[in-house]
Amino acid sequence: MNTKYDDIIDLALISIEDYHLNDVARNSPDKFRIILEGFLIRGLPNFDNCVKDLSDRDDLTKSFNFELDDMEKSILADYTVLAWLDKEINDVRQI
């Protein structure tokens, strides 16, 4: 069974508290998922020692073409959070 992007995004959301994202989730769930998928895709290259080919994915079905184990999902969730955090830090620096 293929791993869906949502499986990883749901894990990442455990670590993210962002009132702006919460508003987007309430008002536009589709836009919310697009934003989070962007953080996921942006974080993928950081998992450079993964034994699976993370470029083997289907962006139309929003899934990888293989099953990730729990550790791999957790690592990708962490990299998703780091991509979000990088955006937050860069935003704060502009204030």
C-alpha cells in the first residue's frame, strides 16, 4: 500500500502550532493541504540517506509509490516541520 502525503502531514501537524495555518485550515482546507504539501516536498531532499527513492511519487494522487515505514514517516514529518520552521524564522527576521 502506498504512503499518502497526508499520513506524513498529519504527523508533522502534531509539532506545529500556527494560528495563521489554523485559520487557513478552517477557511480553505484545500489551500491548507497545498501549503503543507509544499513544506513536505521542500523537506524531502534533506532525507538524503533514505534507502528508498523519495522522488518515486505521484503528485496527482498525493502519495509515494511505495510504503514508508514508521521511522521514515517520522523523519519526513520532522523535515516537514523544519521546512515550516525555516519559513517562520525567515519571516521573523524581516520584522
